[in-house]
Amino acid sequence: METVVALHRNHFGEIISFVTSGGRVISYQKALAEATDGIIKGVQATEGFDGKLILSPEQELSFDHFPDLF
């Protein structure tokens, strides 16, 4: 099972994609789907304040500790 090891942010600081331990670069939406399906671990899909699903790390409060590869 793969884990998230890094991420990519746009110039607004928003996460746009993730890098997995298998070397894949996947979009935020694909990571959300894979987390929901149990394909990647270490992240979880939770409901945001607006009712939309968002990704959050399982062990940390934010993704700030992940390296930004862009």
C-alpha cells in the first residue's frame, strides 16, 4: 500500500497534487478517491465546513510537514 510522501502546491499555496511512495504524482481528486477506497494510507477523507470532502493527514494537523516538490 502506498503512502503520501510529498505534495505540489500552486502559487496560491493550495495543494494540487500528491507524490506517493511508489513515485506516482496524482491529482488532489485522485488522491481523495484513493484515500476513500483505501488504496493509499496516511491520509483520510473528511467532510469540510462546506460539506465537501477534503484530504487531511491521519497523524498530523496539516500537510505542512510534507515537502513541497515545486
